[in-house]
Amino acid sequence: MDPVKRSLLTLHVTVVLLGGTALFSQIIPLSAQDITLGRSLFACLALFAFMALSKTSFLLARKQDYAIALGLGVLMAAHWVTYFAAMQYAGVAVGMIALFTFPVITVLIEPLFERTQLVWQDFFSAIIVFAGIALIVPESSLENEVTLGVIVGMVSAVLYAVRNLTHRHFFSQYSGAKAMAWQILVVCLCLLPMLNATLVQASSNSWWLLLALGTVFTALPHALIATSLAHLKAKTFSLIACMQPCYGVILAILLLGESPTWQTYVGGILITLASVYETVKTHRQQKAV
């Protein structure tokens, strides 16, 4: 098979696997914090093993990079916990859609990190996103779990956007696998002090699911990303990554039997379209520089 076609196929498989992580919020009977810790332990071991097999140095280039990795890991820990919590409150479909407000949130907060200026199209994208969110929120009360899940999902999106911008500005010189290995190591260190009997005494089935989540659905995709980017442009990756909520919702419908409302579908379409638009616009601006 042609290397480019193989890379495209690999990238779609990668995005399906990343979208599939959301399912574990429903099928593992543990809290979001426990799922995150279990996921991180297995993912960390798998990524460092991958680095060892590929003869990649574990060390970072500069001393200050360890401090940056620490900050990124803390953001990642908070993002992952809120990610799973959002889907436990609101369901996979709604939680995924709320999370994928992050491309537009990224554009809105990017001027705080880089010398960029917002244009009217960015504010229009934000209006579209918030219109999509308004559609999927059933009522303006935190007593409603779906509403709470949407809010937690948007908090997760903000954390993810800040993490991504920080990574791009200070940590992008490292491969995806190496960068994630160090960040997930920090996630483990953050959550290990909160280890409780619920996780330790979890059933063998839960541990097998955590193993699958940490290896097949976390470590493997991040290793595959590095491989696929050798033959594809970053723009291609970004656009295909926008398919993640679509894949996640489809998997939730097929495997979990979720039945999203028409408001969820329309809201999801609006948010996805805004994310795709901002992705395309960002890459055009970078190309013009």
C-alpha cells in the first residue's frame, strides 16, 4: 500500500481509538479519578516501554523542560478526570460534543500565548459553538446531570486548550510519544496519593478494561500519530482529528445503545463545523506567514 494511504488509514484508526476512550467512562464501574489513574499507570508503562524499544532517550534536553512537563502533566490530569466525569454525568455523546468546543476555545485564548489577533470570524465561530451548547443543555440547573456534564465537559475543553497551547509553545520539540510519556508520568504522580481501596479492590474485569484503555486506546494511538505524521501534513491530522466526536458518538450508539436527541445531533454538527472551520483557518494563516 502507498505510504500516504497507509498513513491516512492509520490516522483514522488512531482517531477511532481515541474516540473510543469515552466508552470506558460507562463500562468501567469506577470514578473518573480512579479510571484516570488506572489508565495513566498502564499508558505510562507502555509509552516508556515503546521508547526503550525504539531506543529513544528518556531524558529531556533542558532542565527547565522538566518543570514544563510537570505543568503539562498537572493540566493533563485535570483534563482527563473532568473528561471522564463529563461523560459519566451526561453520557458519551453529549460529553464528547461538549469537550470538542476546545478548538474554538483554543482560538479565543491563543492571544494570551502567542502574537495573534482575533478576527470577526473567530467571534462568529464562538457564537456558533455556544449556540450548539445551548441546544444540548436541557435546562439551566446544575441539578440536571446532563447540564452538569456539559459544564464539566467545557471545563475539560478549557484545560485541554491551555495544555495544547502550552505544549505547542514550550514542548513541541519532543515526539508525541516522548512528550506524552512524561506528561502521563506526572498524571500518575498527581493521582497516586489519592489511591483508594475502590481501585485496589476493583474486579479483574475492571483491571483488564483499564489495561486496554491505557495501552490500546491511549499509548498505541499516540505512538501511531508519530508514525502517520511522517507522511502526512499537520493540517491533515488536525482535520481528521475533528472526526473524533463523530466516531465517539457512533461507537456510543452502536455499543452502548445511547439515543441522542435531535438537539444533540444539531448541536454536535454546529460545534464540529466550527471546529473544522477554525482548524482550516489556522493552517491557512500559518502557511501565509
